[in-house]
Amino acid sequence: MNLAVISLRQIFTMIVLMAIGIMSYKINLINDETNKRLSNFVLMLVNPLVIFLSYQRDFQKDLLIGLMISLLLALISFALNIFLSGLLFPNKNNKNRSAERFATIYSNCGFIGIPLVNGLFGSEGVFYITAYMTIFNLLVWTHGIILISGKRDWKSINKALLSPSVIATISGFIFFIVRLQLPDIVLTPLNHLGNTNTPLAMIVAGVSIAQTNIRELLKNHRIFYISFIKLLVFPLIIAALFSLLPFEQTITATSILANACPTATTLIMFAYRYDKNVTYSSQLFAATTILSMITIPFVMLFA
């Protein structure tokens, strides 16, 4: 079964879970505060745990080489995205330029990427996507902040090195290298908690979509242009480039999938923090998240 069909099945599961999130918000089962706490719970605990657990495997030289290749592919991806976004959005008088560039550069590789990769490739895929997430975390808290705020926030930049995802990646990598594995009595409950990542992340995404004014979103045609660039143009360029490289498909497909994910939720967080384009940023997140349910299986045809 090809990756497009498998990803379509996984996407359908995620759509159902997001629909539960939307309904839960509409009937007041989940409010803004609950969603914020759930989001933090996933970002600060569950997501990093899934990353750490992906390293709980027997050491293999091939896996280590694959991880280094994934790191290289992530660097290439972000360098290309940053360069292309600068070319496509050159108008510095456009008040939404920073949000649009951010939206096309940074993917929701944690919330959407990890559940998808886990469904497609299992823990090995999660193992490889941690390389992409490491580069993401380092760049989003440096370049991303400078892009949205227009200034250097050194406190936040330093925080990038101490984010839970980076800590989980580093500690997991150390455990992997020194061949240290947790006993089953500890690993079993942690695996149970890690399994909540997909449903919780999708419910949070569903609530975020429910909070967006869809009618206003549909009136803004530029949103769809940005979504087209983010979800199809950039990922397909990456897919075409990576298809020329002599690497294992799981490694390249994981990187392509990470690129094909919708806009990172971090855009909304930064927009609130620096009081920049909050409504527009929320619309970009909602539109790319909804449309990615269609575009991701298409992109994976070329992975």
C-alpha cells in the first residue's frame, strides 16, 4: 500500500478527532482555558515524551546515520523555505508579510507531524522527525521571533535551547548512544501516556479551528494563495529535490511529510505575544490545517 493511501487513512482518523474537538467547543465541553491547558500539556509533556520514547530502541549504526541524514535534510528544507519565502513575499510594505513568511516556512511538525509520521512509519519515523523538530525549535525561537517581532529577543532565543522537545531529543539521543533503555515497568505507563498524543493534539487543533470565523476566512482570497504556497509549492519542490538523493525512502518521506504539514501553531502564539496580525495568523493556521487534510495525501504521492 503506497504512502498516499496510508496517509489518507491516517488523515481521516485525524479529521474525526478534530471534529470531536470542534463539537466539544461548540457545546461548551471545552472552553478557551481548557484548550490552552490541553495544548500546553501536549506541547510540554506528551509530545516530548513521544520524542524521547522513539529513542528507546536497540542501537543500530544505520539508525544513527539515518538521523544525521534527517538533520541534513531538515537544514536544507528550512534554508530553501526561508530563501523562497523571501522571493515570493518581497513587499516590505505589506503589513502581513511577516506572518505570511512565517506561515510558509514553519510547519506544525509536532502536533500534526508526529501523529502522522507515527501512523505511517511507527516509532522509526518519529525517531527521524526529531531531527526536523530540533532544527525547527532552534530556528522558530530565533529567526521566527525576529521575523514576527522585528527585533532580537535574546531571552526567548536562549529559551529555544531549553525547550522540552530539544531536551527530549538530546536526552533520548544520549540514552540511544549509550544503549540505556528503561525497564518495562517504567516504559509501559509512559507508552500509554505517549499514545494520547494523537487524540489530544487533534482535539486541540479542532478547538482552534472552531474558534476561527470561517466566513471571514473565506472572504480573504489571499489566505488560499498562502495556503497553496505552504501546502503544495514548497513541499513539492522539496519532494522533487529529495527524490534525486540516494537515501532510504523512510528518511526522505519523513522530511517531505514534515514540510507538507500545515502552519505551526507557534505563529498564533507569537502573534499574541508581540501583538502582530492575530486574526490573520489564526486564519492562516485554520485554513492550512483544514486544507492539509487534502494536500498531504497528494504530496505523499511524490514522496
